[in-house]
Amino acid sequence: MVKVVAQLARIAALAALVGGCSVQKHLKRGDAALASGEYIKAVEAYEDALRVSPGHKKAQEGINKARREAVRSRLALADAALSKGELPTALAHATVARRMPLDLEDVELVRRIDATIDKAAQLAEERVQQMSERGRFVAAVELAEQIVEASPGVTSRKKWADEVRAKAVEHYSSLARALAGQNLFGSAAIQLAMARRSGAQVPVGDILAHWNRFAEPTCFAKPTVAVVDRTGKARDLVAKIEATAQDDLAELRSRCGEGNRKLGVQIELMKVDLVDTTTTDRAAKPLPGSKVKTEEVYYEEEPYTEMEEVTEYITRTEKQERRDCAPRPGKERGCVTWVEDVEVKVPVVKKKEVQKVRRIEKRRPVKGPLPADQVLTYDVTAVTRRARYDGQIVVTGEATVKRAFVLQRESVDQSHARAESPKLVIPADPLEVKEMSEVTADAAEAVAQEVRTAVAEAARTWAETFADGARKQVLGGQMPQAEELYLRMLALGNDGGEELSRFFADRYGRTVGEVMDLLSVAMGRAVEEIKGGDASAAATARFPRRAAPVPGEGDGSEPEEAPQPVPVATPTRAPAMPSKEPGVHETRMSDDELNALEQESMQVLGGGKPPEPGAKPDDKTAPPAGDGDRQPVPIKPK
């Protein structure tokens, strides 16, 4: 019996020793992760220590410290965003910090969270008012909703956010009706999409109807392609050229969809030269030690086209403020300010084709009798196969664009049999030259490339016409008319560059791509599919094509984020503190990003899932209540 007790004691001591080593290992891992700012890994390590030794004081303290540091790091991000005026981001970080679990004794940290949220919310209220005054109601609604999310239980803010949403719905809905009455259906469709995003119950069919009425006269009909061979020598090329032109025009049409605007390409071949000659000449090579000249150099000129960057100056009319403070006899001192139209020359860098001519050095046998005792003579067969096409390409659509071309493709080579003498041996040189059919095929591909260039040039020319018209509308204060023209630019696959980006940013506080995404979602289409393709043309790739909505994708009338229907009401100004002037583009964390942050914090730091809506929070991890109904944080008795 004594031996059994002693053995059990030894086993218990050994288990305690092994457990102690394991606990220390987990504690060291947690301390290292905590020191490097990896709070999630730190909590995991300390929890592993608690599993080995439940109730271990240092492990529990490590968990509490890691959670506090995680909250502090999140608050630091919120403070940094506040200092930059990025209020949506600041609210998102502070809201996540509020939902992170803390110990009952962390009263000061909870108060700091509340103070950060209060400050961000008050500044955001003023920002919402500024956005509304500038017509950026969608961004205003989103920020107002975020303020409500950060202020649970504050009924006054909920009522205020509903009023902001009601004003947005009324603004966009009435504007859409007015624009549709002016036949500005593209801009009207965007306004309906904005109203739907703001919470209005706008049927998808209404938005599609407006967009299709815009796209029908904007998008191209089935193109016509014709090859006119005035020489009758290029019958073999016609099919190749027509097929290439059809492919290029189909790509241009695919950006917009089916419409009724005419589009066509006519390739006119004015001159066709086909050369296929074989000649035999007598050539010679000097024998070793001989200085007799057997070849002469000559040059041929060959035309070619090269792309060069050139700077052109275009004249634009801009509105500029003028100020005159000169003293006037008999009048009070002061300044007179007015706005006038001023013509400004703006440099624009463009790529242009420049026709050039290059000299090609060639060699040929010299003519005349050569001394037979100093050279070795032999017969050389020369084959020349050349195809040259002169003509023009006419692209018809928004306007007629013509492009002249001169193309030449050739294959030339020489051959001879083996020649030898007692002093010199010339090895045989086989003939390596393309068949005439290959040369004409190369020429056909060159003509096809000219067709591609002509179509692209026509699209650029048409886009510039739209841009010029849009600028004039902007100067006249006709923003919907300008927007309609800019949308036609996008339909041609032209992203408009900085000019178009600035227009949409000023009008909506959003990028072109974001506005197109919002419109696509409102029409029941999957944005992920539209975003595919070349990243450099993201805005044009997301241009909604004229087509029926994707089956099952938002084909109902409820908004995509399902906000409740709102009555139209006159909103009241929310009490707010002064804030910085908002930037051109307001950023906001998406719901997916916010949910991911919450789950990461609650699942790992809290060891469980976020509380379900309506669930009763426990005393340890419950976030503070709203501003109007905040409950005191329980204090653990010492």
C-alpha cells in the first residue's frame, strides 16, 4: 500500500512538472505575440495556457491585457482617421472597438471609446449636412446610417437619419422625372438608381426602361462592311479584310450593346500592284589577291508610318473670377468681383502617325566585262514578290472619319548553284522566298490592321466631340446634359481620363466606376461579372450594356440593401460640431468589411461569436448602450 501511494505521488509530481513546463511555453508564446502587436495570437496562446492550467492568474491577466491593447490599437486607427477627416473610417474603427470584449475594470477605456464615437458622430452629422447641400445624398444617407449604427438606442439620431433618407429619395425621384421629361434618359436612370440606393422602392423595370431608351440611340446597330476594289486585283483579300473589320466593329459594339445608331466601314482600294518576277544575272567574286570590284551599293526608298507624341493646344472656355480694387473718383473704396468666360489654351499630348521615308541599302553586281583571270563568275537567280495597296478606309457612325493608307509587303531572295575554281569555291545558296499567296496574305493582314486603327481613331474622334459638347454644357451649368454626353463617351469605351473622373466626383462624390456599379446593381446585374477584364479600363468595362437583367439578380422592386420605405419629409438639421470641408470623394467601410472586423474581434478576442440581434448581452462583454440610454459599467468590488 505504501509503495502504491508513493508511486501515485511520483506520477502526480511528474504531471505537475510537465504541466508547468507546458504552461510556461504558452505564456512565453503569448508574451512574444503581445510584444509584437499580434493580439489575436497572444489571446490564443494565453487560452492554451488556461486549458492546461485552469484559473492560471498570469494567463488570465495576459488575455485581459491583449484585449485592451487590441482595443487601443483600433482606437488609434480611429483617431488617425479623425485627424485626416475620414469620418466614415473613424466611425467604423470606433464601432468595432466598442464591440470588442473588455474586463469590468476597464472603465476608462470604455469612456475613451464612447468619447471617440461621440466626436466622430458629431463631426459626421455636420458632414452629412454639407453633403446634402452639395447634392451628394447617397453618401449622406450612408454616413447617416453609419452614425445610427454607432449610436444604438439614440432615437433622435434614428429619426434624423430617416429624414435625410427621405430628402434623398425625394431629390433623386423628382430629378429623374424632370430629366426623363427632357429626354435625358441616361442621367434619369442614374438618378433612379441613386433613389433606389437611398431607400426608395424603385422597380428594376423602370430603371431598365430609362437606360434602354438612352442606350438605343447611343449604341450601334449591326455594322455594314464593304470592300471596294477599283482595280479588280484583290479578290483574294476581300474575305480576309471583311472578316477582320467585322471582328473589330463587334468589339466596339460589345461595350454598349445593341442599338440603332448606324456603323459601317468601307475599304476602298484605289491602286493595287502585285509583282512576281524571276530574273537571272551574271555575278562574280574576286579571286584571292584580286582587288577587282564586283558589287556596287545602291539605295531604295521605302515609306513607313511611325507613332510620335506631339503636344497640341486646344482652346477651352472656363469661368474665372475677376476682381478690381482700383480706386474710382467719387465712389467709395472697395473691390468689385465678377465672373466671366475666359478662353484658356490647354496642352494635350496626343499620339499621331507620322509618314516617313527610309533609305534601304542594297547591293547588286557591277555591269561590264571583268578580267576572267581575276574573278569567278556564276549565275544568280533573283525572285521578287511584292504586294502594294493604296486606298482609304471610311468609318461611318457618329460622324464620318477617313483614313488613307499605303501598304507594301514583299519577299525577296537570291540563289545560285555551287561554283568553284582552283583558287575559290562558292557554296550553293538555296532560294528562301515566300509564295505569292503568303505575301498577299501579309498585305491583307496589314490592311486589316489599318482597319483596326481607323476604327479606334474614329472612336477617339467621336469621343472628343462628346467631350467638347460636355464641356460647353458644364460651363453653362447644364450638368445633366453634360452627363448624358459623358455617358456616350463611356459607351464608346473611352474612360475620359481625369476630366470625366473630376465631373463624376464633383457631381456625386464618387468615381465613375462606382457610379456605374451602383447603376448596374440597381438594374439587377452582378457587379462581379462587370468588373472582369482589363483593370486599366475598369470604368468602361463596368459600363452597363443594353440588355435584360440577369435572371434572379435583383429582379424585384425592393432595394438591394433592403432599407425600409421612407415617407417624404422635410428634414431638420442635426445638432453638430464644426468639421472640416469634405473632400471630393467620401470613403466608407463596406458592410462586409465591418462584419469581418467584428467577427475577427469577437470570435478570437472574445472566444465566441458576436451576439445575435436582440440577444441579451452578458455583464462582462456587453457594449455600452446609446448616448441617451447609456448604462453605467459594472465595477468589480475590490
